[in-house]
Amino acid sequence: MTGKTCPNCKAELKGKYWCSHCKAVFKCPLPGCETDITKPGAKDCPRCGLFFEDYLSQRKMYRCCPKCKKKQGLSEQQCRSCRHWFNCPTCGDKIPANTLLTCPRCGTGLR
């Protein structure tokens, strides 16, 4: 998107991830994720869960726990408050629901 204009505010884009004028995000800025954001006005990445507002203003990498809705560090595997697992401690696979007792990929207990 470099050299093009923002579809929201028509300002010239300086990068490919977000518009510096209106703060609209087009691609997740997290290295390794870089998911295309198709939903305009999205608050977080649908793939990795990165909060865009915190990242754009302070370069802080946070996500929301799906169980208790508190902010957590993006690199943490387990929620500090409710102990919900974001990723399997053995294989590292993403845990899709907060009601699972075992990892769907490797069968590791998540209690």
C-alpha cells in the first residue's frame, strides 16, 4: 500500500500496516502474523488477538483473555487472573475455546 492513499481519510500512506492520519489498520503489525484486516474499524487482530490501540500509541503488545476479559501480554501462554490457557504448554497450538480440558492437537491436560 506504499505510495497509495487511505480508503478512509484519503491521506497518503507511508507504510503498509496502518494509516498514520486516521489510525486505520490494514495489516497486523506483529511480525510473523501480518494478517490482512478486512473488517474496517477492527479493535484487535482476528488471528493473534493484538490490541491495535495499545500497539499504535505505545507499542505495547496486549490481548484480551476470552474468559475473564482482562488484558494480558501477547507472549504469555496462560492468563494470570483466571488461568485460562491461550496456547498448549506442550505443542504450542492455539486453544480455541475456554471449556476444553485437553489440547485438541496433542491431548495434553489443560487443568
